[in-house]
Amino acid sequence: MRVKVTERHCEVPAETHERAEQAVAALSKYSPRATSAEVLFMEERVDRIVEVIVHVDGDEPVVARGEDPEFRIALDKVLDRIGRRLKKERDQRTEHQAPPRRDRAGRG
């Protein structure tokens, strides 16, 4: 998955920047159809905001947002949220195939 990290009106530590890239790329295990993701770091007065947008083929993008006074904690929050949403969507997809038939030979 291709990951784009953007910093708006703030400076993000290199460690947090790298962690965001690696963690968001790892989200592809929850949604194999995910093609790309955007990570936005923003700063507003006291809060640091991290927003993650995961683009999925043939579906709406999945968006999550985390806020905290520290970027590291806001990143943890948003990764938890987006992971849960991707898992939920994956679990809701069903196979459109009938279950295997039982053999009726043993019944009389």
C-alpha cells in the first residue's frame, strides 16, 4: 500500500513520522483491496490532530481522526479506530456461495 504523510502547520518528529508510515502500511492486512492511504498531521492551539484516510478499491474511503496534546498518542488513537473499522468492514463482507450440502445417505 502506498502511504502519503502530510504535515500541516506543524513539525512532526521523525520517529513519529516513520512509525505512522509503517503502521498505516500494515493496515493492508485488514483490507487487501486498500490501495493507498493518507496520514495528515495538524496542529490546532492545544491539540495535535492525526487523520488517516484509507482508499479502498470499489468502496468509499475509510476515515478516522484522533486528537491529543501529543502526536504520538493521537496516532495511537487513530490507528486503533481505523483498524477496528477496517476489521468490521472485512467481517461484514460475506461469501456469496451456498454452504456445502450434507450427505443424506446415512438417514433413513
